[in-house]
Amino acid sequence: MCVAGSFTGWDLPKMSMPYLGKNKWKSAYIYLSQGSYEYKIANSGNWSKDDWGNAEGLKGTLKLTTGTSKNAKLNITEAGNYGFSFN
């Protein structure tokens, strides 16, 4: 699993998400400054399989969005290190 978005230039391999077991993945932390971002999580490193997006906020529930441009959106009001998880 990989997460990519406006904060990575949509480069999937840049933020791969290691498998933690029990159907859970978690990314390394990335520093995000204040602002609005869009992102998706994909199960390939080149957008050739499924991806999830179409959610809002830091605790949004992503939906399967393969083949669409429905990105997840988040607004960062406090700059800091943020991680992404998927299960």
C-alpha cells in the first residue's frame, strides 16, 4: 500500500505503507505545513490496481475510487508531522 497526494507530487513509491498484520498498514510520518491537501491510498506503486479516496478530514473513511478523480481532502490547521493508516 502507498499514499500519494499533493504533498508528494502524487508519487506513490515515495510513501509506501508497511504491512503491520491483521489487515493494517501505516505510513511513516510526513511534515505538513498549514494548508489544504488532496491524497489517495493505492495498493500498487504505479496506479495500476485499486485506489481509495473520496473522503474529508483527518479521520475520514476512504472509499474505493479506482478510475475516478475523487481524491480525499484534508485541511491542516496546525503544521506538524502526520501519518496515514489504512485497514
